Amino acid sequence: MMPTETTELERLQEQLRTEHEMYLRALADFDNYRRRVERESKYTARSGKREIILSLLEVLDGFDRAFQHAEKNQSALWEGVQAIHRKLLAVLQAQGIAPFESVGQAFDPALHEAIAAVEPNGHPSGTVVDDVQRGYRWGDEVLRPARVRVAQ
Amino acid sequence: MAKAIGIDLGTTNSVVAVMEGGKPTVIINSEGSRLTPSVVGFTNAGERLVGQLAKRQAVLNPENTIYSAKRFIGRRFPEVQSEIKNVPYKVVAGPNDAVRFLISGKQYSPEEISSMILRRLADDATKYLGEKVTDVVITVPAYFNDAQRQATKDAGKIAGLNVLRIINEPTAAALAYGLDKKTNETILVFDLGGGTFDVSILDVGDGVFEVHATAGDTHLGGDDFDKRLVDWIAEEFMRDQGIDLRKDRQSLQRLTEAAEKAKIELSSSLETTISLPFVTADASGPKHLEMKLTRAKFDQLTADLVERCVGPVKQALADAKIAEKDLDEVILVGGATRIPAVQALVRRLTGGKEPNQSVNPDEVVAIGAAIQAGVLAGEVKGVVLLDVTPLSLGLETLGGVMTKLIERNTTIPARKSETFSTADDNQTAVDVHVLQGERELARDNRTLGHFRLEGIRPALRGKPQIEVTFDIDANGILTVTAKDQDTGKEQKITVSGSTQLSKDEIDRMVKDAQAHSDEDKRRKEEVEARNSADSVAYQVERQISELGDRVPVNEKARAEQLIGEIRELVKNNSTDVARLRQLGSDLQQVAHALSSAAYSQASQTASGPSGNGRATDDVIDAEFKQTR
């Protein structure tokens, strides 16, 4: 065999290896991409809703704050406003969104965002004394952590 | 074939990105966010938290929560005295004056803290990609000295990563804009992040970047703008209500968030409302905050912060011995460069040059790092070769409409087939007119070629099935094949250079299509209205001839009258869409009456066509026109 043919053969083999490598890479990329898209399609569908739901939670926060200031008011208007609040909660509940209880629980950064450390006053250290903004779950997912004060 | 990722290891936040299919993608972390706070917390329970979770517990655990580790990495203890004053955690001198963080009696180096952040980002990437990630490119500020670079590299090693390269943040930003392909250009990178401001001047030539000058302010960023706004709102509120919102942690937090939101809104609109109902209360009851803020007011409040950017820019230009007119490119990096006043300042300082800002300024550095990582892992070379078709490809169908088979910006090689049919009874040949362009009507697009497929067996219109395949290879060579499914007869044409239009030409054609889109849509509607009315007329005509004398005389006369009117309108290329549709639907009504009358007369012999009379379901609703 001619030496030039050998080199040509080697060159082609090398080229084939590179091309094959690129082919496999593209194939792998695509396969991984496809799998991830499948996995994430649920998440993506939710992410569209997420933004609007998060801003609705701010409206709910408004109700929570308003109620704190008017606990003893039992007028018909007050009852009506409470009914509106319940209705909004029910709308979200139908989508699988619900507030979770934080007060008295051990502080957990997966669920809580600490905004202050306060005197224990009878609460065990490291537990949530109050939530200044409620936390919400969406199914298994923490949609928004609660904003809490923690005994320390 | 492991993936290599790019990491923008920031002072406040970090971002990780990867090349996928030749395109950089920012990786979403396990909390669903594109940004990961550069924070590490050590809890009393001995747990180590990184990122968002660490940040959430920082207030409870300030002494054991390390943020801004980047401000300490690779530096000597005596050099960081002013930084120590700004942080609540303990910083001590280690061996050889090295900086150490003291956490629950244990010393940690800044490298170790950074390694925990890097590890977390790499883990998130592994989870996202579904394959193990070990190769990384990490970015550092251009002004980092050798010790700081080495320490950053060590942080990668401690995290168990293989650091392919440490690159400069401004270089990464330039890579993200593809500026490495330029020859002999001078680039100014203006990076105003959350808490730091950097200006760099780079030169690029033969794919190599050289940093000529850097300047900046290590304590100036978007957070300062927020704080200005918080102070203003709080003071206005105090004047009104006599309560200082900054004194109450909860009110302050709500205020800070509202201020940041207002700042963001003012980047796209001229006025915004800050609304915080029940923000606080006193003996007289609850208090609400409702305030309008204009962009002009915001600019006035932050004018001195914007002005603080001037010095470093001028200094960098002077150090690089470059006049503003010599700058070829300006790049904006960092979220705060979205502020209109900052952009205006950059334009003013760079001779009115329009800055590059199409890539998200929070992510541009990580994206550039990912591109570099892709190149070093030998990936970019292979995949970037994939091109796209700059314009749509298709063929002319009934009524002079262009039916697109391959949409513009489809990645090539690509292949697409569709089945078409004939437009007239006993049509024995079809003309395939191959087109390129974005306009709706064939005549407004560019003709790539014509060919004719003959020898189709005579049949009713819509019956023959002609499969047309567009196949465009990686070199942009297009082959169009038409095949008669009945006889197996086939004709093809090959067009080279369908992707070789100049950029100007492509832009012109795309713009043209946009400019004419309303008009084109209307014209296409007219063609479709004519086609569909004509198609109904054809079916009813056939129905009448098949049913013969079973057709009630009145219905027949009415149908013929309608058919006549439609034919007249079609012949004259009528543009009266409403009239065509009305006639079509009237005729359809008559056809129903006609067939039910006929069927009730003699159901046993009925064999008339039903539905729209087209051959099969997968034959699309567009036919070749009759060849002349």
C-alpha cells in the first residue's frame, strides 16, 4: 500500500471519528433536551399562572392586615368583606393553593423567611412567634415562604 | 462527553449557564430561580445552607451567615479592613495574614465559602442537565490580581470541579455578544450590578481579548438606588403621618420591596404608584401608604448616584489612552443598567454610541462563560455550524397563494413533506413553483425554480395525491421533489444558494412582509374566499349531475343560479369576501336540502359525495392551480 494512501486513510478515519463524535453529541443533547422538556412541561404550564397568583397573594395579605386592625368590628359590612376574603381563598383553593400554618412551628428556611428575631416570651427558642405575611403552598410546592418573626 | 458549564460567581448573586444544542441556556436552580444568592449559612443544628435558604435565615443567624465572600477572596487581612466594617460576621487573620471567617469557633477561608456556592451551582446544573457536571469556566472581575484569580480557581478545586479557565467578566460579556469574531475593535463594558460598579476597556483581535484599563467603585450599585427611594418614601410618609417606617422591620421590608418594584417599573413607564395598605398603625388606627412617583422624580433622587459613574468611565478611557470616539462597541452588564438615566449617561460618555443590551444584563456574564466553556469542551465548534434558513420556503397553490413548508429560522438540515392535489377535473400535470419569502401571495415572493410533474391519471379534482417534499441540507441546498402517489412518477429540482442572500436582502424581505402584513392577510383572505366558494360550487355541480332527475326542480334552479353568481365572481377575481362567503354558505344550504330531498326519494342508489369532497383527511386544503 502506498504511504500516501495510509495517511489519507488515517485522515479520513480521524475525520470520521470527529464527525461521529459530533453526531453523538448532538443526538445526546437532543435526547437530554427532550427528556427535560417533558419533565418541565408541567412546571412551565404552572409558571405562567405563578406570576398572577403571586400578585393575588398580595391582595390576600391586604385582607389579613385589614382584619388585624378590625377584630372587634362585627358590622354587616365587616361580615361582607370577610365573605369576599373567603371567596378569594376558595378560588385559589380550587387551584390547589392554600396557606400553611407557621406559628408555633420550628423555623425552617424552606418554609419561612425570618424578618426578625424576638424575645421568646414563653415561646421555645427557634420557633415562629408570628407570621407577618402568610406562606402558601401550591400542591407539594412552597409557592411563597411565610415571613416570620422567630423567638430567640 | 461531559458538559462544561459557565459560572458567574457574583458578589451578591451567582448565575450558571450551559451550551445546549449550540445555544447558551441559563440553568434554573432547585428553587426555580435563575439567580442564586451568593450566601452560605451555618445553622446551630450544624446544617449548611447555600443560596436562597441561607438568605432566609440570615436575620436570625447574622454571625454565621456569610455573604459577599467575593470581597475577601485572595486578599490579605490588612487589605480588607474597610470591608470588615460592613459585615456582621467575624473576619480574622489566618496563617500568613490570610483572611478567615470565624464561624462557631471554626475558621473558614473565603475560598471554602465560594466553593460551597460553586458546588451548589454545579449540583443544580447536574440536576437540570441529567448528567454529571465537573468542568467549569468561572468569571472574575477584570481587576482581580493573580492571588484573587488563584483563590477563585482553588475554590473550584475544593468544590471538586475541574476549572477549565478563569475569565474576566467583561470578556465574558463580549463573548456573549459574539464580539470575539471582530478584528481590532475597542470595547467598553459598563457593569453596574447590585452592589458594585466596574468599567473595563478591552481590545479584541484574532479572537483574543486584552484588558486595557479598568476602573470602578466597589460600593455602588442598584441597591443604592433602592435605598434612595426607600428614604424618600419614608420621609414623605413621616412628614404626612409622623411615623418613621424605617424603624419597624416589617414596614421597612415592605417598603424596600415596593421601592425596588417601583424602580423596575420606572424603567419602562414614566409614572408608577407605590401602594402599601395597612403599612403601619398608631393610636388613631391603621395607616396606608399611597404615593405616585414619576421617572423625573426618581432621576432627581438618584442623580448623584448616576453622576458617580462618570469618574470611573473617564478614568478608564484616560488610562487606556482612548478617546470616546475610538470606541467601537459598548456593552451594558448588571441589572441597574436598565435604569434609563444610567443608559443616557452611558450614551453621553461614549459619544452617543448605541450600547449592546439585547442579552439580559443579569445573565450576560454567565452566558459568555458558558460559551467559553463550550469552546473549551470542544462543543461549540461542532454545533454552531448548524445554520438556519433565513426565509421561509414553500410553493404556489391555488389562487396564487404561497403555502409555506419550511418556516424561516428553521434549523437546517430539515425536511418536510405535504400532500397536495389538483384543482381541476382531469388535470394531468401540475406546476410546482418553488418560492422563498414571507409574503402571503406567491407573486410577492422570490422564485427559486419551477418544474412540472406530468402524467397524472385523469381524475376528479382533489383526488390525485401529490406528495411534495422540501429537503434542505446543511449547506443550504434545497431539493424539492413532487411525487404522484398513484403512478409513482416523480420530478425534482435542486436549488443551491437558497441561504446565500445578503443580510440586507433578507432584512428587506422580512421588513417588507411585516409592512404589508395587513394587506397580505386581506388578499389571502380574498383568495381563500374565492377558493372555498368555487369548491362548494364544484361539489354541488357534481352532486346535481350525479343525482340527475332526482333533484327537485326548484332547488336545482336555485343552486344553478348561485353557482353562476359564484363563477362570475371567481372569474373576475372578486374581492368581495362577504359576498363570496354568503353565496358559499347559501349554496351549501341548498346542497343539504337538495341531497336530503334526493335521498328521501331514493335512498338505495345514493352515492353522491359528502363532506367537502376532498380525497383524504391528510390532503391539505390547498391545490395546485390548473396548468395553462
